[in-house]
Amino acid sequence: MAAASDGVEDVDPDAAARGTVYRVLAQAFRYPDEAFHAAAAEGSLDADVRACTEQTSLDLTVPELATDDDYETLAARYNDVFELGYSEYTDRTDGSLDAEGPPVPLYESKYRPDQSWNDVNLDLARAYRHYGLEIDQNERDNHDALAYELEFAGYLARREAAVGDDAATARLDFHDRHLGHAAAGVADRLAEEPGTDVYGALGELLEAFVRADRNDLAERLEGRR
């Protein structure tokens, strides 16, 4: 997701730190590159997230974000959990195929039986365009991809840090309309899935951080939880 620079010198460190956590989570739920693997294996991922959350006012417990996997194993684990579906011939005489998606889909619409894929993605497209954001054409994906939603929440947090409460209000609305559903759905599926390694811990952090940020925004902006 691309946007014009929104950086200024005088920023709210709490909101800026939340923006950084969202950016880290967005990267974590993409196919792992070697830099991400090194950060998870060597401890800097865990240390950096803890340092950021400590700069916020959120009451949050960060699970250990670490892996003993080598890079190839971590990449294979990501594929098994998030990318590869399951298929089995139920009747080879007529070619009947029973197919399922990946154990943990990384798309909000997969967790919104009350909403159509089209409605979810059109609403997100409008939200992104309102802030002059667009999907990176080099890695184009559906608007409801979890990584894009996390990037957008991070953008709104950084915008709050630099500009003020209008972006905070927009982030609260985004939590209630979209990210809260995606985060809870992904975290619940990860909790049920064996062998998730660092991704299980990232799912715990995802749900807890999104919920804590949302509730804090609601308390500050609307006087409610």
C-alpha cells in the first residue's frame, strides 16, 4: 500500500508506537523473507515489539515472538498454515474432488458470513482511496488482505500521531467495521491449528493488540468500551 509521506517532527509517541506495531504485524503476516526470519530467530522481533508496546498506554501482554526454525522450515510452515489448501478425490471414478482452503485464511471476508466479498472489498477500497492510498501494483491483492488492513491501521495511527484525533476516530470506525473481525477470525483459527510456531504467538498479539487499541480509542473518544 502506497501513500505520500505523512511524517512531521512533532508527533505523539504513543500513537506513533502503535503505528509501528501495526507495520510490524503487517510484515509478519506476509510470506516470510530472510530478514523477518532473522529477526524472529535472533530475538530482535520480540525485543522491538516489546519496546514499542512499552511506549503506549495499552495494558497488553506480549507473547514470546521467536522461532527455532531455519528459514526454509519457517517458509514451509507459513505455506502450510496460510497458503495451501487441502484437496482429496472423494470418487476417482467421476473425478469428484473435496477441496478446502488454507487452515487460516488471511482475508477478512473469510470471517464475515454476514457480508458479501464484494461489499467488504468495496468498502475497504473506498476507505483507502479517501486517504489517497492505493494497492501496490507489484503485489496486488484483494483489499481485505490482512496485511493491507494492518498497514492501513498503522497509517491511521501515524496520522493521528502527526495530525490529531480525526485519524483516531477513523481508526476506531475501521476497527469496528473491518480489522476487529479479521484479527479475531485469524487469531481464533491459529489457536485451533497445531504446529504454528511463531505464527501462533503473532496471532495472540494480533488479537490482543487490535482489541486493546480499539477499546482505548473508544474510551478516549466516546467514553465507552
